Amino acid sequence: PLFFRISATDWLEEDGWTADETVRLAALLQEHGVDLLDVSTGGLAPRVKIPTGPGYQVPFAARVKAETTLPVAAVGLITEPEQAEKILANGEADAVLLGRELLRDPYWARRAAAELGAEPRIPGQYQRAW
């Protein structure tokens, strides 16, 4: 599958990239064979104020999902298993992708399985580590 990561906004109030443009681009990307849009946001412009908080980028993924047929992934301070599960259950995204959270907690997937009542399937060659 071909994933494409996009900043749905660069948070600039003037002359910036907007969520409207992201929705239009998503349709074009799908026409060109993209299978999933990884919806993030920018954060490199020095003069922007980014309203961060748990799941702060999820609304951008939800909008693209609502306005296109391209599957989307949500990112952005998704740190808790129940939070990730809720994003999927509410239909805000088709997938949740983790980055920095896996650096903070490399056992996140194992913890998520335990908290959500799933039995993790550990490959045989790794079972002796658990």
C-alpha cells in the first residue's frame, strides 16, 4: 500500500496551507494511487501558535475522512489506548499512527492490548523475552 503523509495545515493565518486545500489534494492523491492519507499538521514556521493537546490533529483527519473516500490515519498526541480506540470507533479515522509515543513507551502496544482486554499474540521467537 502507498501511504502519503500530509500537513493538513501549516497553522499560518495568511498565505498558508489550509484544510480546504488538503481535502482537494486528497481526492487527487487517490486518483493517483495513494491508498491512505496520514494526516498531520505543520509546525516549523517560527511565528505560528499551535493549539496542542491530546489528539489535537485528529479533527483534520476526521474532516478529510468525512469529505473524501480516501482512507485516513490520525496522529498527534495520541497517547492512551482508549483514546486511539475512540478515534477509530467514532469513525474519525481508519487508522491511528503513533510516533513520539512509541519513543516514550516502547511497550505501548502491549499495554494497549492489556488495557483494552485483548490477548497479545507474541511471535514464538520473541516469547522468551516476555
